[in-house]
Amino acid sequence: MIELHDKQFVPFISAKEIEFAITKMVQQVEDDFIDETPVFVGVLNGSFMVVSDFMKKYTKPCEVSFIKMASYEGTSSTEQVKQLIGLNQDLTGRSVVVIEDIVDTGNTLVELKELFKAQNVKHFKIATLFFKPEAYKKDIKIDYVGIRIPNKFIVGYGLDYDGLGRNLPEVYKLKE
Ligand code: IMP
Ligand code: MG
């Protein structure tokens, strides 16, 4: 068990399971983009670890860019998704794969989809390491899902509770 701020968390998903899930996602993306050089767009802050491990496993030509969005306060999602750092690369005609750490309500995805619609990209796909199907309220298709999890608050592997826990190499869930 670990403590972050005022809350306790228990081990939930091991580093091995995470690695396995990322390997699977990379294989799927490589198969889908045979003659393309995709641009992976990581959604900061949470996705920095998954983007790093994902790219190290990706064996073909690819590029990376980051965008910063924030919607969470404490342990619950807010309706307002803010774009804190925008895209600074021209993505016209490019194949874009957004890489998310986790999709919860889907509010962030709606925002991202709007943003990329204005960019005239060739392909727009969404990959997420973690997905909470019970919390998902949108109908945007998620193309690549690493691990489906119940509607629990998790930390580790890039995910935080009010800033803490991102450095953990495995994932913990809130103790009930
Ligand atoms: P959504 O907009 O509700 O889908 O939330 C997406 C963002 O909220 C993610 O990219 C995370 O930054 C954050 N988030 C969602 N669920 C969790 C969680 O269980 N732990 C930590 N952060 C989370
Ligand atoms: Mg995020």
C-alpha cells in the first residue's frame, strides 16, 4: 500500500501487464500504418510514459508531438477541458495517432476530435493505454485500447492524484 496526499492506494496493474498491453497496441498500429509515417500526438501530462515506451517499441519511421490538456481536479473529471499547450506542427495530410494515458468520461476526446477536425489530417486514430468503459459517455470510436479497467481512480505510470504518483512504474487503485 502507498499513500499520496490524504489517500491510500493498493497495487492494481503490474509493470509487466502494462508492457504487454503496449506491445500489443504497437503491433496493431504498425499493421495499420504500413506505408505511412504516423505522427503520434501524446496528451500531456499523463501520457508521457506511455508515449515513451510506445515509441521505443515502434520499429518503423514515425514522429512525435505533444499537446497539453487538463480536465481533472483531485479524483474526479470536470466538464471543462482546457488546452494548455497547443499543437505547433502542421498536420495537414498526415496520419495522426493520439496517444492517451486513460479515457474516462471522454470529454478530452471530444475536445481533441474538434481540434483535429480543423487540421485537415488524412487519418485520425485514438489509442489509449487505459479505458474505463463504465465511465465513458461519448460515442467517439477508440481505435486502440490497451487495458480496460473498472470505474476506479488509478495512479502511477504517468497518472497522478493531484500531482503525485506519476513516477510509479506500476498502477495503483484507490483503496476502498
Ligand atoms: P476524460 O476527459 O474524463 O476522459 O478524462 C481524461 C483525463 O482525465 C485523462 O487523460 C487523465 O489525465 C485524467 N484521468 C481520468 N481517469 C483518471 C484516473 O483514474 N486517475 C488519474 N487521472 C485520470
Ligand atoms: Mg491525460
